[in-house]
Amino acid sequence: MSLRNFAYDQPSYVARQALALGPVVAGSGGVTPKYVAHANLQVYGVSGVITVVGTSTSTATYPPAPSTATTQVQANGQILNLIRITNTASYGVAPALATVTYGPFISGQLYANGTFTGVVGHQFQYPVNSLQIVGTATTAPNAALSNQGGIVVNQGDTLYVVSGTDASAVCSLTLDYQIQPLASVTA
């Protein structure tokens, strides 16, 4: 395998692509298989389908500042977070890994009473940068908007999704991404 660069209008750069991560393992803190980025990517969204209904109830607070946050109940489903592990060290230096969490994403379907309820076959899709909790009320309003347009993922970064505390819920997950223009691609 070697690194290649294509013309700026090559379909690999201009088309959105889907990466099937597979199912998140049942149980508290279950994870999908890990994916190591083959090129510099722009990850736009997490989508999935509920394959096994959960049994617990949990809560999530969103949207992030500056909007007014509300607490929503998740019943019979799962709370999910996208995890990104990246090397922050300079070239030639021992690796220094950092972890970034995006989410929470709720797998259930919203009903009029403010409850998300999971049912087998329910599909969901979230942009990775719109529902993340950005901190306390002292967080600057622009912190909630800093990643609009997806998140940048460097070649070699590891991505996976981790579940909340439900013991039995299973969701099959996919990432929506695009290769960054003129990025080197492993071919």
C-alpha cells in the first residue's frame, strides 16, 4: 500500500461516503468495532438503526449553549457517543494520545411528551457537532458553533461509538464522511 493524491475533482473527494461501523455491543459501555481513518476526513454525522430494544431509562440534556437546554427522557433505547482518539505529538516524538467525545446521541424516537422511545427498526441520524454538550452556562456561545460543517479527523485517528448504560440495547451504526480535498489516500 502507498499514499496517493488525486485531482481536486476526483469522486473520492467530492462524494459523501458512509462507513458502516457495525453494531454496538450490548451492555453498559459497549462499543462498535474501531475504525482507523485511511485519509484526512470530515465526519458529518452518525446514523443508525435499533436492532434490539433496551430496557432502561436515561436522560440527556441538549441542545448545547447558547440555546435553552432541556432534559429529555430516553426509554427502551440507548444513549450513544462518538469517540475520537488522536495523536497530538509532533512527528518523530513518542505518541501522545488525546480523546474527544461527541454526543450524546439518542437512539429512540421522540414522542409528543418529550420521551424518546426505542423500537426495533427505528432509524436515527444526528450531525456530530450539533448535540454535543459543551459545558456549563459559562461556556462562550461560539463554543457551541465551533465545529459546524463536521469534525476534522486526521489520517490515523481512531473512531468508534460507545453506548450508555442500557444492558440489552443494540444499535447498528454508520458514519457519514467525506475525504478532505487533496488529502493523501492509502491505496
